[in-house]
Amino acid sequence: AQSVTQLGSHVSVSEGALVLLRCNYSSSVPPYLFWYVQYPNQGLQLLLKYTSAATLVKGINGFEAEFKKSETSFHLTKPSAHMSDAAEYFCAVSEDNYGQNFVFGPGTRLSVLP
Amino acid sequence: SQTIHQWPATLVQPVGSPLSLECTVEGTSNPNLYWYRQAAGRGLQLLFYSVGIGQISSEVPQNLSASRPQDRQFILSSKKLLLSDSGFYLCAWRQGRDEQFFGPGTRLTVL
């Protein structure tokens, strides 16, 4: 069964600094990988996804992530943090079409300091 | 394009009262449907998923139940709410192996 870990339940960065949110996965098959963002009292919004094409994936709001098979990682980065990036971020893995085989990580809360 | 609706947006209910939350999806057919709960400051807990009409799988034993009476309708229910049922409830859909799409959520407070 697949699983996702996110190192750091809370990450703080200064405005303008690099954002790095870590995600490691385990999967018995080539995975599909996703990053979602959640603002307070809202649903989750897809930031970007990896579906076995280019390993460097660009998403919305200036975020990107790189799939590294050897490290089983899919870390999310943004060169320069903005105050509006403060939110909860979830990494997820999907192995197949079956209903239950879509697993979310525990989430990382990103704070951006002025 | 596809859209997903949830209602109500917020709900305050007394302990022991019943619950019915509704989720509908437009613009797609035969989606997988999901109910999640987020307790305050916590991650996503998968409650139920459905791969078709009348097909419900439960991930966590609890006093909640789910039903899918129509292809694009997913209902979360309870006969008697507990304090621990408070949280943010999210409905989602997907097709195939690709991403899940989430609704706006329902904030439930049980007093």
C-alpha cells in the first residue's frame, strides 16, 4: 500500500525567502503525485501534479516540484515566498483507479513572516 | 466544466440531533466520490468513498453513514451527533487515476 510523509508539520519562512516543503512517498508501482493547498475554511486546490511525464512539474502561483524516483521524493518549492502563500499544503499519492488508493500526507502549515 | 457543490456551508447542531450533508457533482459521470473530515488543526481523515450508485466503503467505524442515491449525489448522515463529530467536512470526486477535486466544505459544530 502506498503512503506519504511530510517532514515538518509547520514551516516558517520570511517573505521573499525560498519555500521548501518536503514530501516522501512509498508506492509499489510508478506513482502519480500531487500537491494541494488549503486556505482556512476552504476546500483543497490542486497546485500541481506528476503523472509520469516530465520530472520537474510547474504549477500555479509560482510553485514547482521535482519527482526524484531514487529518493522517493516530491518536494515542493517556490523561489520567493509571498504573504498570500500562508496556508496548509498536502502531498498525495495515487497508485491506481481504485477508490481507496489515493493517500494524503498529514499536511504542512506554511507561515510567511513579514 | 465540472463543478462540485456542498451544502450547507456551516451548521451548528446540538448533541444527539441528526445530520445530513449533501454533495453533488456536475459535468461528469460515474465519478469516484469521497467524504473527508478535518478536525481542528488536523489532517484529512477519509470517512467514506463510493465507486458507484449504492456502493459505499467505510474507512473508519463511527456513528456516521453515507449514501449515494444517484450517480452524482453523495450524502453524509448521522442519526445522533456526538461532540467529536465537529469538524470540517469535505466532499471530493475523481475519475480514473488522476487528481481529486474538492468541494468548498461544510463547517459542522456540535454543541
